[in-house]
Amino acid sequence: MILQVLSFIALYLGAVVFMEGFAWVTHRYVMHGWGWIWHRSHHEPRTGHFELNDLFAVVFAAPAIVGIYLGVHGTPWMLPVGLGITTYGAIYFLFHDGLVHRRFPMPKARSAYWKRLIQAHRFHHAVHTKDGAVSFGFLLAPDVRKLKARLTAQGVAADET
């Protein structure tokens, strides 16, 4: 019993951690690659509540839904994986759409960690094209001074707000 609980926790946390790497690769090579058709809308001013880029959330929800379904219907180890993916999605939603882009009311970020992530993501949005963007992660961010230096070297003004 204790081994099952520890396995569940390990799979759950492993899925959450894995998703940050998966999100970085997907953001860098899909969203800023062939998926730019959808993602471009996120680098432009939004007109309305939704943007084409929001379709990525629907696509990324599918593995979580499948994992939870399979976990409940005969493949128990898939349940913590599906829940880990869902947890990452919820954290992403609150951080990215709430704290960074203010798509809904959220308290202001007060910790140095969250402020660094928000600044790194703002530097990511300083580039309005498919190429040349910096900082593709969501819960881990490079040092903002290094990001600013990279943008400056590219001739992009990096907003400090």
C-alpha cells in the first residue's frame, strides 16, 4: 500500500516536472515553428476574450483527459500522470493567463520568483515575430539580465515593466 502511494506521488510529480520541459520544447519548436499560424495571435493585441492560440490548450488537454480516463478504467498508473499534466495546465493557466497577461483578476505577484518569471515572459513578448524570441519556459526562466542582453544584441528594446 505505501509503495503504491509513493509510486502515485512519484508519477504525479514526474508528470508535472516533465511538462515544463515538454512545454519549453513545444513552445520553442512548434509554437514558434509550424504552429506559428495559431501562436501568432498571442504575440499580437487581442481583440476579444479569446485568441487562436487558445486552441493549444484544447490540444494539450487531450493527453491529460486520456490519462485520467485510462487511469480510472484499468490502467491505474496513468491516473497520476493525467493528474500531473492537469496540474501543470492549471499552474500554467493561473501564471500565464492570470499573472502575466491579466486575462482575469489575480493578485499581484509579490515573490522574486514570480516577478522573474513574469519579466522573462514579457521579454519573450518583446519580439513580435516567429524568430528571435527568448525565454520559452513557463515555470523556469533564465536570468532576466541575460535575456535583456540577448534582446539588446538583436536590437530589440526590452521593456523593464
